[in-house]
Amino acid sequence: MTDSPMPPAPGFEVHGARGRFNAAFFSVMGPYIEWNLRGHKRRVFAGLPQTVVEVGPGVGANLRHLPRGSTLVAIEPNIHMHARLRAAAERRGVHLDLRDRVAEHTELPDRSVDGVISSLVLCSVTDPAAVLAEIRRILRPGGTFRFVEHVAAPAGTPTRFLQRALRRPWAWTFEGCSCERDLAGQLRTAGFARLDIELYRLHTPFIPFNTQIAGIAHA
Ligand SMILES: C[S@@+](CC[C@H](N)C(=O)[O-])C[C@H]1O[C@@H](n2cnc3c(N)ncnc32)[C@H](O)[C@@H]1O
């Protein structure tokens, strides 16, 4: 029997070179990004349940926020992230249940999970409204979606101008990432029972990425 390459997750186009570049980029830049986001992540990821679903975990930036011995159901369609994600889960003592799926279609049962997390992912998914609907579908009543994401700057600001000017090379390099999404607005209209959200600004050289939100949406 010969090995055939795994077919890509439906709804996601795997790029050979850019998929590998992004896996390497987030491995190398991970500590710097984490240093900038750690306060917000510690706040919103505190007290996660024993089993957590993460959409778009990449190479495992958020594993450090899970207790050893917990289980991560990882919805990650970029197969070039998988080896690093497996190795990171092993190092952190987290049981990994890795699924080559898109966040729009997790194929998890209705009302089956207590916690979903994401960081820097809703900027990249094809359809953020569909992802939020899917997260609501799989969360049990009382479950939470905890997120740290980058968003569009207010209209008319220099940052917003830069986000627009750089949109094409940025999206090409970072596999569809958009810095122009009003994710706070989308979260507010997604039908969660309650939304706790904070808008803040980072001060990194990656200016289009500096306008951010972090929070907890309650099912
Ligand atoms: C910018 S990276 C962030 C990775 C990680 N969450 C972090 O904070 O370092 C975006 C991730 O979202 C994943 N992604 C893109 N589209 C997706 C989709 N439709 N469903 C699930 N994950 C997706 C990418 O493969 C990538 O791992």
C-alpha cells in the first residue's frame, strides 16, 4: 500500500510554501506575540474547563494557558502547523485531539462543550459570522467562548489607513488575514447571552495588528 497525501479540510486551501512560512513565523515570533498578549490571555483564559476546543490553534501558542493533563480539541486546517502543535502539546502535557477541519464546520455535536478559545484567528477564517454561529451551536448553555483578536481601527485614523493600504500584501503573506474586520460588532450581533469585551491597543512595529479586542462571550 502506498501513502497518499491527506486531502485538505473542506473549505480551506493549504498553501505549500506560505503554509510552511506561517508555521515557522508563528514559532519564531510566538514568544514576542505572547509577551504582548499575555496579560489579556491570562485574564480571559483563566479558569478554563478540563476539555477545551480551540479554533485555529496554529503551532500551540495557547497551550501554556491550559493546565497540564487537560484536553485540547484542536480545529486546525493548516496541516503545516500540525507537527509543531503535536510537539508543543507533548511538551506542555496537554492531551491533543487534533482535527483537520475548519472552524465554520467543526463537526462537533450540538451543545457538547463548555469552553472554546481563539487567538488571532477570526481575522483569518473565511466567514467569521459562520464561525461564531458554529461556536454557539457547540457550546452548552452557560459555556464560554474566550478570545483575543485583532480588529479594524476606528475609521479615519492613521492605523485604519495603513490597514487598508497594506491589506493585499498582508492577506497574501498571512494566508487571508484581514486587519479590517469589525469583530466586536460581529460578536455583539452573534446572539450570545452575554458579552464581556475590552478594546485595547498594542504598541508593536506590526501597526495594522495593534488594535485588538479580548473578552468572554457566554452561551
Ligand atoms: C494567525 S494564525 C494564529 C495561530 C494561533 N491561534 C496563535 O495565536 O498563534 C491563524 C490560524 O488560523 C488558522 N485558520 C485559518 N482559517 C481557519 C478556519 N477556517 N478554521 C480554523 N482555523 C483556521 C490558520 O491555519 C492558523 O493556524
